[in-house]
Amino acid sequence: MLNKLKQAFIYIAGIRIIQHFLFWLVSFRILLGIFGNSKDFLIIDYIYTSVFIFSISIPVYINLKLLIPKLLSIKKYILFIISFSFLLALSVFINHIIFSKLIDYVFPEYYFISYYELIDIAKFMIVFMALTSLLKLSKSWFLVAETKEKLSQLETEKYRTELMALRSQINPHFMFNSLNNIYSLTLSKSEKAPDAVIKLGNIMRYVIYDGSSESVALKDEIKILEEYIDLQNLRAKISKISFSFKVQNDEAKISPLIFLPIVENGYKHGIKGDVENSYLNIILNEADKVLTFKTENNKGIAEKIEKDQNNGIGIENVKRRLELIYPGNHEFHIFDEADRFVVEIKIRYE
């Protein structure tokens, strides 16, 4: 209900002519009731009220169109107060001149009496100028709030689109590397090839379907890591591989496919490195809504390790996704040393 009223207010506020017309129409009726001498209003009452409204409208619009946007909106408060006070005093003086001198020349057939003292006229002026100022500021606040809401929605949509693009980026990259592995097995006519195809099917099913979800259970992410490690071990020549995890809540919800690209990167460097002394250590711990993940692998001893166009895509992908999904609630560290490569991730989740 409140949201509908806000939308209606913003719509009416956008039609300035209607807004201003309604305001002065209501003001005219209220003042007519104050100034009228009897239950049946006379022509002189309408004239007096109209002239009084006109004398008020001048300072009101000077305040709305000049003082507020030029002084108040840019936080020149002292200058605004001084200007507002001067405008008020000048308007009271002009109103007094109009009803004590000028109106008799414009309407000579009527006899006008100035009902109010200067202090009373000032009160009328203050009420109208303050009321219209509040209306303008409240309208501006609603419009700013609406604009911020739309910008927030656009920003959220932008991040969602970028996140989907990052997730979809994992699919072809991962499949390319995994198919290369299976291709190597088939070339050597290995008996491991059929098992590799089955495991790849399981992993791809997870990547395509669960990978597009906003979150998955931690136990599912652990299972897919185990599947991937089994698949890689069918052909990888890394001599020492370990995957250990200690989880307090395996139903904890996390973003999918955060860790797989990091493990994949560890295999890639390990395979291309010192084969005999190669290793890959993977550690995952979860407790008290804090998830830590670490991979450590050896680096190549060759002077030059082949680089392809997809080199580094996995780590940069994960880094950006963490920034989008867990802003201010994650840590991401890379230790690129002479003989080893370490990636550490800490995620604080709800």
C-alpha cells in the first residue's frame, strides 16, 4: 500500500502544472474561509483572497526556483537563511504596500481594509514558504529514492549478467581440458578411457545444471571435487596428491564451482612441472560459517612452460566471482614462489 502511494505521489509530482494548480486551489479555498466576512462569500472576498494569494506566490516561487536549488541544495545554509529572511521581510513589506496603497487604484469601486498587522502577514508568508519548501524537498527525496532504487536494480542486473557470463565461461574451458585428457587416454588405447568418460559425464552434468544455481550444498561441491580428482588421476603424472577436508556443516550453502578451477590450475602446473617430485595438496575446512580452501602445488623446473590462450582464466574467473558474490566477506591470496604455487581462499557466509 505504501509503495503504491509513493508511486502515485511520484506520478502526480511529475505533472507540475496539475500539482501547482491543486496546491493553489486548495490554498485559495482555505484563505477564502479565513478572510470571508460571512457564510456567503462576496465578490470583494474573492478579490481580496486572489490578491493575497498572488502576493504570497511571488516569494514562494523565488524560494522554490532560486533559493533552494542555488543555495540549500548545495549546502550553503547560512546564505540560504539570510536570503530567505530578506525575501520574507521584502514580501511582507510588498504585501502591506499592496493592500494599503495599490489595491485602491486597481479596484476603486471597492473599499479594502488591511486586516492584519505585519507580524500576522509574516506568519502567513512563513507558513506558505515553509510548506512549499517541504513539499519540494519531499518530492526530490522520493525522486532520488526512486532513482537510487532503479540504479540499484540495474547494478544488480549487471552483476547477475556478469556472474552468469563467468559461470558459463567455466563450461567450455573445463570441457576443453577434460576432453584433452580423455583424448590422450584413447590414443594410448587405455582401459581407463570408458571410466573417464563416465566421470566426465557426471562432472559436466554438475557444471551445466548445478553450476547455474545461485548456491549448492557444500557436500555436493566436495563430491564434485572428488570426482574431478579421480578423473585427473586416470592420466595425471603427479606423484603425490592429497585432498583432505574437515566440515562442520556439509549442508552449508555456497556458490557452485568456486574451487574446481583452482584445483584444475594446480593439476595443470603440476603436470607441466617436475614430474618425479610433483605434488598437489588440497585442503578444505568449514566451521562457524567460515570456509577455508587451500591448494599448493609444485612449479615447473623447465625454463619455459607452454602458455596457451586460456592460461590463468580459471583463477581470474574465481577472483571476480568472489568479488561479486561475497563482497567484503572473502579473502583471496596467491603466493607465487620460485618452486611452488599456493592459492588460499576464505569465505564468510550466512
